[in-house]
Amino acid sequence: MRTKTDRVIIDEALERLCCEYDGFLLDLWGVVMDGAQAFSGGLAWLARRRVERKPIWFLSNASRTIEATAVLLAHLGIARDLYAGVTTSGQWAMDALIDPRGPFAEGAIHVVGEIPERNGWPEAVTARFTAPLEKAALILATGSFPPAELTDRLTPLLTALDKPLLCANPDRELVFGGRALLGAGMLAQRFAEAGGTVHWFGKPDPAVFTHGRVRLQAEGAQRVLFIGDSMVTDIPGARQAGLDTLLVTSTGIHRAALGIAFAAPVPPDRLETFLAGYTERPDFVAACLA
């Protein structure tokens, strides 16, 4: 296998790199789509892996269930035969809320964010939703929102720091349809900083990446590469799980910070300055999937 590098990989080198792996774990938002449209380069990349019979497993910090995510992907033109499966943070949070052996199986829930029933959550969970925060036993943070709404969403929660908050989308930032938004993870982070207890579901928990790798191994893959766009939730968790990692810079959340056009390469000196701000470093870097 080639020596790992932190330099930008040009398109031809990216394809050569992919030849060294027989399975791929992929983030969704910022890698193959932005929630409103699929990226043409990402679709072409997925199609080539299908021809090679190399399985793809998506790992998404979305508040949706697996089934609801598959519906969204189909709507965006990402056909079901392009990937082996998907794991979502929303599914993990939902499973925790219905696990009769777990600590969250009972009690009224106050939802901050999108209503999960619209994203495939079952009635067994949604029946526990209650509007008044003071009557809730649990707080559930979901979805995304404009940055200007952070204070209004956070302020009421600061009066309920004694209640556990379950975060069904750990992303702090995301891009939806070209718009920069904050994820439920930012709200949960501020809640924790104020002294509240947060239970996180999804990336960067290494268990999520290990789960994805096991699913790919069941599909016959042994050499697995993770591809993501976040230096906060993607690369650190994947590296802690022992995976090789590829950061895409120009279609996801760091594009504005890097000051580059969509799908454009990053000047090496600018990339190095950017990466120096993080403890973990990706093994490989590319502008985008193409």
C-alpha cells in the first residue's frame, strides 16, 4: 500500500488510492450530497465502485431513521444499489429510547429541533413527546437550524440542566442546500458547557465507525477507507477506530474556512495551516469525490 500523505490528492491519484481498498465508509452530508441535491462527482464515484463490486456503507449524523434516510437518498437520485447500507445517529438515539433495558425507555420527552416523527421515528417514541420543558424527563435535540436561532433555542434549556439531553445529531455545523446551518450538536455542546449532561449518539463515537467496518466486512471487504468532510466528527472518530481516513475539503463544512470554490483544490500551504489547528490529521486529503 502507498505511503500515507497529508497533501491534496489530485483526481487521478484519488482513483489510484481507491484501488488499494475494497470497501468504503462514507459520510453523507458534504461528501456525496447536501440534503437538497446529490453531487454529480459523488454519484460518478459511487457508480465506479458499484462496477468494481466494492461495497459502500454510509455513516450519517442525521436525526432520521435508516428507512427515512434511504427514502431521502432515493429522492436525490442515490439509488439503493449504489450502497450496501446506512447507519444514522437518529437510529441509534431512537433505539436507545425504545430499549426496555436502557435508562431512557420511559419518561416524557421535550424535543428541541425537528420533530422526529417526520423522519421515520415510531409512535412508541413520539407518543412520549411533550411540549412543556418543565414536564419532561428527557430532552431530545435533533436536526439543524440557522445560526441566528442558537441563543433562543439554548436559553430555555439552561433552566433544565438537571435533565439529561440526548443528542440525535452531533454535528456542530453542516451545509444544507448551500446554506450554512448549525446542527443539534452545537446546542448540545453549549448545554454541556453550562453544566448539563449530554448523551451523544453518532459520530465521532468510534463505536459507530467500528459498526460500519463490521458491516462492510460482512460484505466481504477487508481493506476499508473512511471518507468524510469534518475534522470534528469524522476524522477523529475514524482514526480512533483504527481506520484509514480521507478528508474531502471542498464540498463540505470546511470550504468557507478554507476560502475555496465548490470542488476546487486547496493550495497546499493553506491546507497545512488549516490542519495545524486540529489534533488529529487525516491520512489523505482530496478536494472532492469525482
